[in-house]
Amino acid sequence: MTEVTEGNSHNILKKLFLRMGVLPVLLVIALIVFSLMSNQFLKVDNLVNMVRQSVYLILVSLGQMLALVTGGFDLSVGTILAVTSVTSAMVMAHLFAGDPNAIWFAITVGCLAGVLAGGVVGIANGVGVAYLGVSPFIMTIGTQSVGFGIALLMTGGVPVSGLPGELSETLGFGRILGIPIPIILTAIIAIGFYILMTRTARGNYLLAVGGNAKAAALSGVNVRTTLLLAYVLCALVTAVSGLLLTARVESGESNIGGTMALESIAACVIGGVSLRGGIGRVENVVLGAIFIVLVQNGMNLSEVGSYAQMVVLGILLIVAVITDQIRHRMIAGGSGI
Amino acid sequence: MPELVETVALSKHYPGVKALDGVDFKLAAGEVHVLFGENGAGKSTLITLLAGANQPTSGQIIIEGREVTLHSVLDARRHGVSAVFQEFSLIPTLTVAENLFLGDEAGRHGFINRRALTTRARELLADLQFDLDPARRVSTLTRAEQQMVEIAKGFRSKLRVLILDEPTASLTDRETERLFTLIGRLKAEGAGIIYITHRMQEIARIGDRVTVLRDGRKIGTVDARTTSEDQLIEMMTGRTISEIYPKIASNPGDVLLEVEGLRSSAGVHDASITVRRGEIVGLAGLVGSGKSELMRAVFGIDRIVAGTVRFKGQDVTHASPDEMLKRGLFYLPPDRKAEGLVLPFTARSNIALPALRAKLKGMFGLISAGKHATLTRDAAQHVELADRNVGRSVAVLSGGNQQKVLFAKGLGINADLYVLDEPTVGVDVGTRSALYALIKRLCEGGAGVVLVSSDLPEVLHLSHRVYVTRRGSIAGERHGTDINEAALLGLFFDRERAAA
């Protein structure tokens, strides 16, 4: 009897692992470790603060997930943040300086310009990967360099200031019914992504293309437009994150996205997205992003230095990838020989 | 007289699978011993054990009266056993000569004596009467030429036992004849040959004895000349012919597909075929003869250079797979893992994939969970895929169940024309008869079926009409009672000798 129940609980753990990946385990470990290391960690204020800090990474990770499930990745997300931030800030500052009364006009046009600029990077990535057959690695690391260079050229590396205060009062720190606006926006986008991935043909195609592009094509999927969509949507959602960050820091920065590619890929992989494509769930990616921020927050409270934090983040990514491989082997290995 | 090679209770077990189960096998000097059986019956396992490429779990291998343990292919070669596998062990970037003597290079102190290598290669090829330049890079050779190199590799040292795994699969008529002459010479010299083939005609032509394997076990060893084709198939499958192949009523209706003068980027030329509702049209021919390529061009996978394709009366010459599916042509690809299935997906998601846009939309253009469940459940039931397998990742399903998922994808979109490219490759006989029953139902339900297959008995027993492809073109067409092995094989091969 005991053997049977042991076998069952073992099976449940295995199933959970196959479905969710390593995340639940890591989350529990992190919660225990940090609450022992810092008595500030589990306070409600800190937890709410953590969720608010997470939104930027959550949005980028959702975009990154689209690229990953198609079997690629987007290393240019940091650049997309920079380009969006710098473009939106410059347009806003220019319009605001020209007519200080047209505050909302300046903010609206600035935001649109920023999203457009980010979208252009996404279109470049998508066209390169889908239509020209460039590997996602080369294509996105290329646009990463190009975009970052342009952002620096535009600003000379100096933060763009002179933004209307209303920007940060709304998109930065504003609240509706007591809930921070960035959280509301992120929740809406995450729900949209959830519907896309679970309830639309297009979302299913993204997964199918990553799982087996040839089989998808023979099943009537247009592989090229699907890949293009993945990179463009990734850029657009990253651009929204860029706007929120710009509002938060109240200036246009070309240096805001430095570690974003690494962090977003880590969040996705920890959230169970397969690096081979074909597997990825929105809710797990959101949790994965929150987990990364939680670890950073916990390390800050425990007074772990930023250099050591880089070490931890890198190790986490590698551990997540190794676990992903084990998981993949377990999924594929069921077929015997 | 001791046997050349003998195995006693030879077994090879993998976790959960007995690939070979207690097989006693004897090869006499001077005989061609055919191994016969379905995919997965254990033929390949047996020869990999004899060739030293794999080690048995239990049992003995006895060569000329002495029990041996073969640790590697090289080890087996030292005992005079050489194997030519179906999957070539050639390095494409090296030359013919370099490949022939790989691992056995002439020279001293690790330096290769290139001239000696080329001379030896030239002598070997001349001896075999193979018309090949030793200096050519293997990647520039045709598949048949590569096969010749592979065979020549087996002859580079003194041979007592030669193992050939479907050696004629990609050879032309003339090359096949040359191989048979060689085999005859080896026999006369007292060598033994283990020969795997699916072709009845070859068994009768060069075989002395046939050992039939099924599910890893030996079913029996019989005389090749006195055993009939049907007897062999029945031994192979454990069923009678009529149990495997259903009688399918032919009821030709409207013309579905008209292909005229088709030329494609993959080498098809001047191909014209017609397919009607309610009939099964077989496409037979050698590997690479264009039977698969023809239908891939029709489905929009390969580019069409010239000619026309009409489907249900409309010109669809340059339509994409996407559009052909929408119009009701379903193509079942031959390699289910490479082209058929999205492996990380469940069986259910795979079945639904082609139907998502056309059949499963509900409110606001979102996928209706209810329609999704109904369609996939119905399709799974039609192909007899067990409920518990519907929600599992297809990567963990058996080959037979994976093939059922592929069929279910087609049923889900309710196509008018089903193009089935090697529909039963690598599936067990139970699944095979289930799939045949399904094909019967499709055809008798009014759909058209194109059966592209290298499994000749399958084409012979199921088709109402057969086109034979040769060198990228249609070599001929046979109806009803004219569909027999001799007639089709006659069309398979060029009569190039007559012309030369």
C-alpha cells in the first residue's frame, strides 16, 4: 500500500515538474531563504512593492516568450526599451517645450512615437528571421547593436529630460482605485496574451511553428507570417514596458535595458518555456518574472551586493536551462528506444 | 560441416522492449539467406549484433564453430563479417578512396600514403566493376553511387560473411544486376550472404533460404524457391492476406484531381495523373523515382515549374499547402516525426491544428473549447486512438499511435482527397489493418485516395488503379486485374540496357 502512495506522490511531483518546470521548487526555496535572511521581506508593503517592480520584466518576458516558443529568441529587447524610451522622451520633450499647454497631446504623440520606434526594431527582427532566414541569434544581436548605437547617437548618451510631470504622475506612479496603473496595464496585457496563446489559432500556430515548423506548414500554417508576428508583438509589448520605465524614471534613457535580455530569457526558462520551442504558458512566465524580481529584491534586503547578484542571476539561468534539458529528455524519453 | 555463422538463443532487450528474443539462426557457406519481416520485427537488430555494431543481452554468436564476442564493427570485420547498412556510414566531405579505407589507411607513423590509397581504391573498384572515380568527393555522388561505395567498403578485406540491408532500394536495374553477379561470385567462393529485402521478386531470384522474424522472434526458416509470396506474408504478419487487406469497393465518381504535364523543382517532369472520388489510386516506383515528389508538388511543397494542377475543376497550380488544405486536399507526409507531428504537443492539439481556423472558431473569432473537444474526440475515435492517449504528448506515443494521430488530422478537416505518403511505414500489423480499414471507409464514403507507397503488397492489394513513376515521370498505368507484381516491377526499371 505504502509503495503505491509513494509512487503516486512521486508521479504527481514528476507531472508537476513536467508541466511547470523548476519554478515552484525555486519559489519555495527563495521565499524561505529570504524570509530567514531579512525580516522585512515578507511584509505586505514589500510584497506589493515587488509586484510593482515586476511589471517591466513581466511585459518584456511575455514578449520574449513569443520568440522562444517559435524556437528563436530576442536578444534585442534591451535595445527596444532604449529606443522606445529615448524616442518617446525626445518627441514629448520637444512638443512640450513648443507648447506647454498641450500636455496630453505631447504625451500621447510621444508614446505612439516610442511604440512605433520599438515596433520598427521588431519588424526588422521578424523580416530578418522569417523572410531572409537569418538565425534569430545573429539577427537580434545585430539589431541590438544597431538600435543601441542609434539611441546613443540620438542622445549622446545623456538622459533626455524636460518631460511633462503628468507622465510620471499617471504611467509612473498613478493609481486607479488604489491600484498602480502599471499593474493594471500589465494585467490587461497579460490577460490578452493568455487569450492569444490559449484561445486563438494564431497563438497555437506560434507554438506549432516552434514545435515543428515543417509539420506546421503542412498543416496549413503560414510559418513566415507567424514568425514575423512573434517578433513584432515581442517588440510592441517591450515598447510598452519602455514607456512605463520612462515614466518611472522621468527621463529618456538609453541605458535602461542592459540586462533585460538575460533576465527575460531567465524568467521564461524558469517559467517552463522550452528553449527548443513549442512549449510555453503565460501564467508561468508571469510567475517566472516575479520570481526573478523577488530574488533581486530579497538579495537587496539581505544586503547582497550587486556584483554578487549578477553571479546569482547567471547561475539561476544555467540551472534553469539544465533543468529544461532534463525535462525535455523526460518528455521525449517516454517513447523508449 | 560447421555453419559459417550460427546464433543460439540470441536476444537483445531494451527497457520494456524485446527487440530480439531467443533467435536461433544459421548461415551456411555459399548461401544467400534472406531475412524477412516487418519494420521492427528484429531484422536490423539481428544484423547489428552480427556486425558487431551492437552487443546482445544474452545468447551466443558462433562463427565457424567458435563462440565469439564482437565488441565493434572492426572486431566483426576481423572475423570476416562485413555489413552494408541502409543508413550509409560515409563521410560526405571525404573522397571515395578516403571513405573506402577509413580506419584502415595505408601509411606509416600516422601519415597517409595518398598514392597507395588511390591505387588500392582503384583496384578494389575495378575488381567490383564499379564505375567510380576514387578521387571524387562522396557528397557529389548520387545515392546509388554512394550505395556502391558502401558495398565496396564491405569488400575491402577478405570476406566470409556479407550482410546487405535492402541494398537495391536505390539502385537502378543495371546496378542491381551487377550486384547480383557479385553476390553469385561470392557464393561460388564459399562466402555466406545475409540479405534483407522486402521484394518478393528478389527473394525468388537470389535467395536460398528465408528466415522470417516477427516481434523479435523467429517464426521459421523456409526454402526460398518453394515458398509462395502469400505464405511469406502470412508468416511475416501472423495473419492471412484477407485479414490484413480489406476488400475495397471501387466506385469512381467525379474527377477530383487532374495533373497535366507537371514539372517541379524536385525533378518531376511530364507527369499527368487523374484521380476520381471513390477510388484508390496507387503511386508506386523506386525511392527517388518521383512518386512522392509528384504529390508534394501538387500539395504546394515543391515549386511547380510547368504544367497545371486542377482540383475539383479549379486551377490550383501554384497554391500553397495552406490553400490546398482549405480546398479539401489533405497530405499525409511520409516522415511523421520530421514533417507530420508537432512533438511537444498533445495528440489532441496535433489533431486540431489543421482545423483551427476553418472549423473551430466560436465567439469573437476565438477557438471554441466545445468544438475543439468534439472534433478531436470524434477524429480520435475514428482512428481507434485510445482516450488515454488523446491528452498525451505525441512524443511518448508508439509509432502506430503517432500514425493514427496523423490520420486523425486529416479526418478532422473532412477532406475530399487524401494523399497518403507511406501511410503504414513502421507500424505494427494491428495498426496497419486498422489504418487499411480506415482507408476503405474514406474511399467508400466518397473521398478520393492517393496511396504513395514503397510497400508493394500494400499498393497491389489496395489500389484500384496504379501509376508507376520512373525517373521523375509516369512510366505507366495499370487497372484492376492488370495490377500485379510482375507488371508493376516491369515498369519500375529502365530498359536502358536494351537501348545501350
